[in-house]
Amino acid sequence: QVQLVESGGGLVQSGGSLRLSCVASGTIFTFSEMGWYRQAPGKQRELVATTRTYGSTSYADSVKGRFTVSRDNAKNTVYLQMDSLKPEDTAVYYCNGQLPSRTYWGRGTQVTVSS
């Protein structure tokens, strides 16, 4: 059974940093794409950043220059380094991983940025 487990969320002041991690287990295959989405209260889930197997990345305009996504294929792990955090970054952050058969989601980790 494939599982994605996030960690690293928490409460931080505006301007601070957090690093999220997501470890995938239960598969011998490498995810073609891994990334992060977020959902704030009352809003739809939105893309934050993704990275493909060989390193290409994409970011939401709202986080460009502040967030960095990376991955360790050997460990089936994806990271999200979040710097210069803003109150509007407050959300539940979900890890996402894509295999040919389907897309998988973690349960999410809360990130709260106080002003």
C-alpha cells in the first residue's frame, strides 16, 4: 500500500522559515512527479510546487523566489523549503505523488504563519 507522510509543519512568525518533508513508502517505483499543494480555510486546494524525476520544477507565482522544492529519488522523498513566510501562506500543505497507475496524496500538515 502506497503511503505519503508529511512532516515539518508548525507555527512560525511572518518572515520565518519552515522545511516540509514527505516520505513515500509501499512502492518500488519512482514517482514521475512529486510536489506540494495547499488548502486554506474556505478555499480550493492549489498547487504550490512540483518536481519531476530528473529535476525540473514548477512553482505557483505566489511562492516563486521564496519556496524551493527538491527531491531525493533514492529515498522517494520530496522537500519544500519555505522562506520569507507570509500570513497568506497559512494552510494545510499536502504532498502529492504521481505513478502511472494513479495519483497519491498525504494527509497534510498544518502551516500557520502569524503576523
